[in-house]
Amino acid sequence: MIPFLDLKAPHQELQSELDEVWARVRDSGWYILGPEVDAFEQEYAAYCGAQHCVGVANGLDALHLALRALGVGTGDEVIVPSNTYIATWLAVSQCGAVPVPVEPDPATHNLDPERVEAAITPRTKVILPVHLYGQPADLDPILSIARRHGLRVLEDAAQAHGARYKGQRIGAHGDAVAWSFYPGKNLGALGDAGAVTTNDPELADRLRVLRNYGSRAKYVNEVQGWNSRLDPLQAAILRVKLAHLDEWNARRAEIAALYLRELADCGVVLPQVPDWAQPVWHLFVVRHPRRDDFQQRLAQAGVQTLIHYPIPPHRQQAYAGLGLAEGALPIAERLAAEVLSLPMGPHLPHADAKMIIGAVSEC
Ligand SMILES: *Cc1c(COP(=O)(O)O)cnc(C)c1O
């Protein structure tokens, strides 16, 4: 069986560097925040072309605390994509605010800017596009709608480390950008980790206070904050892996190019890349009208695939309270029924990619 993703291979490739990291952190005496976290924050901000980076415990907290720092609270509304991982919506709900879903452009699976304006109400505070599957959302029209209506923009970049929009790396187009370093992401820790990048020094300062008990000086609490700090051991591991991110993203792009070329006439709908987007192929998602059968046939041929995501947030029991019945968001529902993610990763051997292409062609 060709596995969907090999999580061990990147760490075997970097074994000696990672062993050094463990010894360095162990001997440093700093186990909460401190120099490794500061260094990663500086290096990741520089990588993204952002002024500031604030490390937090995971991607959901990055979204939640960024929304809090942008002033989102009870009764506010935040515009979110109808097809995304549920974390995007949960972060809004955790603020006591309401996620207002907007349907995607089915060609790119990303928030359709043409539909955003109709969803704005006097309670809207933030527009929250997601760079789904590692492909940037169309930010310019979203940013100009936000400016026109006095709204802020938070980007969910949990799948888009290193992706570029019109040549510029994701990381500082909107007011704030939330990152996850969950192990399977393009830049992944050996556990949970996350961050927010921004060019706004006051926002960065508020985030530093919110992630650390609402405190700037020990035992002095300005606000009721959270405990959501980036772990120094994870920060040190991320520093090692950041140095390899571009090379690993390039290997993903080679596999994506192979898939795009060889699967052009195989009865699956391939991902479409607008000319202004430079995606990082966190996932390679195809569509098939009889997806479940197709997935089963691929499994029989020895190819493990996954579905991102089988149930859109509005159809989860967790959001039954919104009262969005089946058919309420038809594009998200159709995508959820048709999408299938092929194996993709920097350590997927090209020979395996060719076997996968053969299996897809025959299914
Ligand atoms: C992974 C992911 C998150 C959440 O990240 P965690 O670190 O698992 O909390 C949020 N949004 C999207 C789009 C993701 O893929």
C-alpha cells in the first residue's frame, strides 16, 4: 500500500540535526518561551515577509487569539468559507461571534470574492479567507471589499506555508495571518504548534499578552488571557525544518506537475491554478462524480487516499444550532461529496507517484 503521507521520512532525513536540537533545548534551562521561541518567531516572520510573528500552541488558537486581538466578541459576525476545515469556524464561535459562511469558487475551492459583499451586515467585523490545500485565495478583491466596508482581514494559512499570491509570500497581506504547524502541514512540528504573523505592532503586542495569561510582566495580569504558548522544543524543531521548507515545497510541486500532466484525460477533475497563484500543494485534491467507488478502487489497487473534508462545517452536529439544512450551501456540499486527496508529500518517491498515476488511469 502506498501511504497517503510518510510522516517519519522528513525526520529521518534530518535525524542528526534534530538530535542536536533536543540536547540544546534540554541543556538550555528554558522550557517556556525564551530564546528558541524568539529565534523561530524572527526567522518565520522574515521567511513570510512579515514584521512580526507570535508563536502560540496550535493553529486553532492562532485563529482564535488573532480574532480576539482584532476585537471580535459576542454578537459579532465573521465571514468564513463554507468549505474549510472546521477550525476556521470554531475560532469564530470561541469568540462568542457567529460564522457567516460564503460559498467558494468551485474551480479553486477558495472563497469567491464576488459573493462576499452580499454577506456583510452591520455586525460583520472580519473577513476570514482560507488558503485551502496550499493555494492562495484571491486576496486583492477581498482586501478592497474589506477596506470599503471598514472590516479587518484575517487569513487562515494553516495549509499555505511558503505559498505566494501575485509573487509575494503569504504572511502579511491581511491584518493578521494564522498558521498551524500540526505535524502533517507543509511546515510541521513533532506535536502541536501555531503562530500569527502581522505587520501591525500593536496587534502583535496584544497577541503576546493574550497567549500568556493576559500578562506582560510575571504575576501582573492586564486582561483575562489564555495559556497558549509555542513550546520551545517545537520552536527549535521548526527552526531546523524551516531551512528545508522551500526545497520540500519544490518537491511537492514536481509531483503536482507530474499528476497534472499525466492525469489530464483520466476522468477526474484536476485542481485549477490561477496565474496569480503559486500554491505549495499541501494537498492534491481531485474531484470524481462517484468518489466513494473511486476511492475504494484505488485502495484495492494499493493507493491510500483521504477526503478533505467529508462533511462541511454547517452539516456537522456541532453547528446544528445554525439551522443550515441540507442544500443550504450547495457548492460546499457538492465538493464534500466529490473531493479526493491523492498521496502528496516531499518524500513521496517518484516511482510511487507513477504507480498512483497508473492506478488512477485504470480506475
Ligand atoms: C490544520 C488546520 C487548522 C488548525 O490547526 P491545528 O494546529 O490543528 O489547531 C486550521 N485551519 C485549517 C485550514 C487547517 O488545515
